[in-house]
Amino acid sequence: MALSDLYASTILKVRASFGFFNFSCDPDEITRAFAVEPDRLDRKGEIRKLPKGRERIVDIQCWSISSDLDSKDVNEHVRQILRRIEGRQHALKPEFGQPSFDVVWKNSYLYAGTGPFYEADVLAGIASWNAMLYQDIYQVDQTENENPGPDGFQRIPRDAIGG
């Protein structure tokens, strides 16, 4: 189902990922089992470089793949991931832990009836993995200096109304 122009105009960013977190086996076991190279792989105890030169010790293991589309349609992002892992459910092992799909969805207008929606084939794909679905949904407020959108509407910044 195509997104309406109005709905799409409020969506700022969409990303999806699939993976395993906080498991005890070697992450390379997951890579071998699925024959898919992860986009992110963290090993417990590794030292990770952070922006601005800081470092931190990784405290949980992570193996994940992510979408890389410019689309604002969350269904397209999840479908891209489902294609990468298609037919590999048989390779799941208890030591990998619970698989999960994770969605980041940023919008400029979070009110009744807004938010990501999932089409039946996408939900069936997630369910075929017996996976969890986590969502990070954010409202990104407009700055005071930001120009109105193409429809002429402009959000009132939160700090302008004392909230």
C-alpha cells in the first residue's frame, strides 16, 4: 500500500534491523549458521571506539543486519531484511537467543493515527522467525527557524509553548 503524500511528509527517517542480542555463543556461529555477513557484530569484552575518540568496553554480544533504503515505508525496510534471511529459519539455535526485528521511526507529527503500520506479509515474515518486534518511535520537533513545509504548515516548537 503506497503512503499518502501527507503521511510521508511527516516521516523523517525509517530504519529496520534484525538480529540477536546478549547471547553467549561466539557471534561467528550465527554468521556461519545463516551464511549472512552481519552489518554489526559486537563481542563482549571488546573495546569500541566512540565518536570524539572515546572508548568503551562492549558489555553484550550483538549480531545484526540492517536496512539501507531511503524509503519512508517501514514495510519496505523490513521486506529488505526478510529477503536477506529468507528460508534460513531452520538455522536458528537456542544458543543464539530470541531473534528480534528493531524499527527506528522518526516523525514530525505524532498524534492519533500516526506511527508505523505493518502490512500482512511483513507481519507474517516476522512471525515466521518467532521474533520479537521492538520499535523506537520518536517525534522530532521543528526548530524555531525552520521553514514551513510544502503544505504551508509549521509546527510550534515545544519550548515556545512552555513544554
